[in-house]
Amino acid sequence: MLDQRMEEQFTIVAVDDNKAVGEFMAEVLRMQGYRVLEATCGAEALDAAQHYENPIDLLLTDVEMSEMDGLSLWRRVRDRWPEVRVVFMSGSAMPHDFDCEPFLSQPFALHELMAAVDDSLRRHHSRQERGFETSGLPPAQLNPLALSAMNAPGG
């Protein structure tokens, strides 16, 4: 996983039209130290992003949504924040359709989610830009305390 100090500086817009999936992803990402704006559709994601005062670093979006698909959403977000990265997700679209960006086939494991997020941010945001050294990035891994809390009864 990226250095905790670094994670706290990243903002992710997480969009899935399945509210339970979106809430779960947002909770996992927050427990890992990321700032997360949640949305269940493209319009909601755009509204949240436009009212957020800081840059958006990553768009984590479902591909197939009503009204605005994930590709259209990404284009609109990228117009405002040209450096924004994207991770596409889908239960039915094919990964080869998105060979230029990271892609998660749904359902996915938590380690796949975190690896896609970490890898995308690592590739496109050098640690020097954020004021950290550029060497020694550890491999992506989940915070075990956060995961045990999520798996606990009532968690």
C-alpha cells in the first residue's frame, strides 16, 4: 500500500449504481486512508466533484450506469481535472475494451480493488510531486486492522 501520509492526500470519486457496492468500496478506501466522494450515478459524481474544493486524483467508476456511462463520466471529470486517473469496473463489459486504463471485473476481491487503486495512483502521481522520496514504494496490500474491523460482527 502507498505510504499513509501519501494516501491522505489523495481524493477518489467512487461511483457504482449499486448503492451497497459503492458504500462498501468507499468504506474500504476510507479505512485505507483515502478521501472518498461517493456517488450512485454520473450526475451525482459530477456534482460531488464540482463542489469539492481540492483536486480529484482518481475516478473509480462502474462502466454501465443509467443516464451517463462510466466512459462519459470520465471524459467530463477529465475535462475539469486533466491529471485525473480512472479505474473502470464492470460485471459484463470486457477488460480488453479498456486496455488503456486499469479495469476491474466485478465481482472482485478486496486485494484486487486496492491493487488497482494503488497502481493507478503510483503510476500517475510521482511521490516527488507530493513531496516524498521516489524510491522504495512497497507492493499494494490491505490494512489488516481495517479488514479485521470490517469482518467483525456488526462491522
